[in-house]
Amino acid sequence: PLIGNYGVADKFYESSRCWIAGLVIKENSRIYSNWQAQGSFDQFLKKEGVSAISGVDTRTLAVYIRDKGEMFGIIAPADSGPKEELLKKIKAYKKEKKPGFIRETSVIRPTVISRAASGGASIGVLDLGILNSFLRQLTALGCGITLLPYTVSAEEALAMKFDGMVISNGPEDDAAMPEIVKTAKDLLGKIPILGISTGHEIIGLALGARLKKMKIGHHGVNYPVKAPDSYKGEITVQNHSFIIDDQSLKGKKSVSVTMRNINDNSIEEMRSAPLKFISTQYYPSSPGFDETNEIFMRFLKMIPRKKILKRKNRSRADNEVQYAKT
């Protein structure tokens, strides 16, 4: 309910820009106080061009959404005319073609983020809107990272000789999804893959499963999950409005569900040794300062060690040849 009392600092940005269209809050703090703050929340909103409205009873609004389900809304000045005109704008927006946000959140060309450390894996990221903190965790594990545009084909990705691939989080129910699903289908079983949130859903679609729209999605930092054969739960960060339909996965004998949501039993994690993938509906956020989520380590264990060593030796040989030439 109270937003802006910490201020804003560039070091915590998860993306190159703010992607939300609008923000509804109860109270906007008039002061901010944090030793790392570089500016106020108001300054941030103006810089990013985000519309915001405060003074709203957000508890009542949350109860309404809980009862009625997720819905479209509009933020407008008080003199925008009668409510009926605003509702017409919402209905017109809903009739438009399926949104194409991924083309905006993805990189437009292959972009090298980091080089692999000695003995580290070379990872290609099919970038649908990956968070900076996920890239930092992979870099901390010695990975070399290259972001790939959503339009890259499986053939192009495999030709780059990565040790593994990540299909990242990003917008759901997007016009670009069918194209990305085809790419994922062509990659399954050929290279170790980690799917994150939307990437998890794309892998599900590539397996022939269906997605199901939730009445109220999982959006927040306190969602409990656990393995079906365990009594130990974990608290996760989540941000999605769709889930993989349980029934549509039946018959996929090579695929195991390894995590479920404790509250609604929805699928939170899948894996398959034959198809070389592991995927999470939740966000693999860092558990603490400079710590790495164990899902990234499990993903890297799927990569044959000899493949990394072979590439390391080949790179060393190339360097020696280049040194001899110079």
C-alpha cells in the first residue's frame, strides 16, 4: 500500500526499462530514505513515462479482483467523460489482435553478455524478457552468456555450439508464442534446456500440452511449492496468469512433475532426462546476497562435463595457434 519510501537505485533494475503500462497504489510516499537511493519514485515514473494513480482503496480493489478474477482496467483523468466511454475503450482494446510484447522485450540481435570462465559453460538465452538477476546468477557460476532474439531458429541456435540453452521468462499469451514453441520443439532432446516461467509454458506447449488461464494468477513473493515425494516446502517468487493443464500432460511418460504449488497443486517444475530439459513456473530468484538458486546448478549438471572440457581444450589450442601466428 505504501510505495516509494525506499527510493530508486539503478543497481536494482531487473530490465533496461519499466514495462508496466500503469500503477495503482494507496499512498505515494512523499519522502524516501535509503542509503543506496539515487532518486525518488516520482522521478522514476516520470523518467519511464508510466501513468500512476494513488489514493485508491487497494484492499477493496484486491478483494474485487479475487472474487471476479483478473480483468482489464483503465487509468484516466477525472474529466475523461462518462464511465461508459471508458468501458468502450476497454472493450475495443480487448477486440484487438493478440498482444505482441515479446518483440519489444527481446533483444534484436545476438548479444554477448559475458565470456565463460575457465571450465564454465557457454549458455545461449532465448530472450523473451529475462531478468538481470538471473543473468548475474549464471555469470557467478562461470557461464558465458549470449542473448538470442526470439526469432532465432533451432538450427541457428544449435549452429552456435552452446553447451546449454535457457528459454526465459517474459510476456504470456503473446502473438510470438507459436514461433517460439516450434523452436523449442526442435531443440528438445538435442541440447540441455532450462525453461523459466513463460519458458516453462513454452516447453509444455512444445510437448503437446495445453495452457490454462487462471482466475487469479500467481503474482508475488510468497508462493509455497514442494516436491510430490517430500514434506519440505520452499517459498518462491512468481509472476504468471497461465499454467500447464495437468490433464494434457498425461501420457508423456518421459516427463516428470518435480514441484507442485502447495495452495492449488498446479505444476511448478518439470524435468525430462531423455528430452534434456528442466523447467520452472516459479522464478529462480537468488535466496540471498550473492547466492545462486539451486535450479541453475541442477541445469548445469545436465551438461556433460566432457563437452565443456573439450571446448576448453579447443579454445586453448586456438589461442596457442593465434599466439604462434603473432
